[in-house]
Amino acid sequence: RQQISWTPLLVLGYLFYLLLGAMVFQLLEKQAETHFRDQFQLEKLRFLQNYTCLDRQALEQFVQVLMEAWEKGVNPEGNSTNPSNWDFSNSFFFAGTVVTTIGYGNLSPSTVAGQIFCVFYALFGVPLNLAFLNQLGKGLNAHLITLERWVQKPGRTQVQLAIFLTTGTLLFLVFPPLVFSYVEGWSYGEGFYFTFITLSTIGFGDYVVGTNPNKHYIPVYRSLTAIWIVFGLAWLALVFNVGADLMEKFLQLKWHKPDLRLVEGATIKLEDEPEQPRIHIPS
């Protein structure tokens, strides 16, 4: 076998994929951003026209206050009776986003003590989370082996993989958006978007559960969501690992070409050898 290094091709393909994504996102989002920016400026002008006691500088200062409040995790909507972002349920959810490296960005420690603790908490929590997910993945693999032993048919590996993907897809990607749509008031597409962005640890922070001040959530809502995230991370990590393995095998099969001289030599050797008698041993 003559091995051809596919690493440069993989690097080029990776860069091409990033460039392709950049062009598509620019094509889809830039015009909408320009529209929203112009609309926001128009709304500020209308606000100044309706309230002549304010000038542009005062309005810009108020907008800056709103931005700082949002960065500190305070929702500008509602009033002071909004539930705290740092009660136990929300703090538990935040701790889960730290150790899983999701990092939505809508909430972060504002005190120096909280920031220092967050650093050391993540320093030990991220490896602990990886070890936990590794053990959880081993448990899922053991379950898959059990399924493989149960399905004693030709093509059982394909059946096993199909059962694993179908069950996980229903539990972690199909049914949860229905719950989020009902509780948060999102559309199913928005709930599915939040689900995948969360479980893949991308975590943009544009959609976060339990942050609407106009809704009343049960105390354990975000805690249950954090537990769902942990198990969903383990499942989706296995799916990504399977996809990476398949891609590597595809590249190896694509760029590893057999040496024809070795193949011809092996064929000649098989033809020269006399046929051995076959003995059947009954079971």
C-alpha cells in the first residue's frame, strides 16, 4: 500500500469550509443587520421627537446604561421584582454552563471574588466534566454492546447504530424543543436551534431558558435543563466522534492506494498454491 499524506488536503478542506461558512453567513445576515441598525436609529430619532426634553447625548447615555445592565445579566425589561439571576436554581445552571464550556455569555460574575472563584472552579471543573462524560460515554458504549448482542442478525452493527441514533435524536433533539416551545413561547425551530447550539457547546447566548421576566418558571426548571444538557452532551459527543472516525476512514480509503505490484504478486502466489482440502467440523 502506498500511503499518500492527506493532512495538507484536510487543512485546505478545513480552511475552505471556514471560508464557505463566512461567505454564506455574510450573505444571509449582513443585509438583515443593516436593516435592524437603520430601524434602531430611526426609533431613537422618533423617541427624541416625542420627548423633546431629552437630547441625543442623554439618550445615548441611557442606552449605555441599558447595555451595561444587559452585560451584567440584568434584563432591562420588567422591574425590580424580577427573579434573581443568582438564586440556587440559576446558579446551578450557570455552574453547569461553566464546566461544560458552553458559556452562553448572557450571565457572568461581576465581583472580583466571583471571577477568581470562576477561574479555579473551571480549572478543576472542566477536567472533572470531561472525566464524567467519558465514563458516561463508556456506559452508553456498553449499552450499545448489549444491543449488538441482542440483535443477532446480518448487518447488526448498522441496526445497532440506527437504534442509537434514533433514540438519542428523539430524546435530545426532537422532544426537548417541544418542551421549550411550550414553556418559553418559542417556535419549534427556535427550540431546535437552542437545543443543538447548547448540546454542541457553541452557546451563542441569543436563546437561553428561564430568562423571560414575564413568565413564571418552576424553581427546578433550569436545574432539570442542566441535567438534560449533561446527558445530551455525552450523546452528541459520541455522535461527533463517530462522524470524525468515519471521515478519517473515508480520507484514508480515498488517499491510500494499493500497490498493484503487491496485488499481482499475491494473485500469482495464490494461483501457484494447490487447493487445500476443506474439512467441515460440525458444531
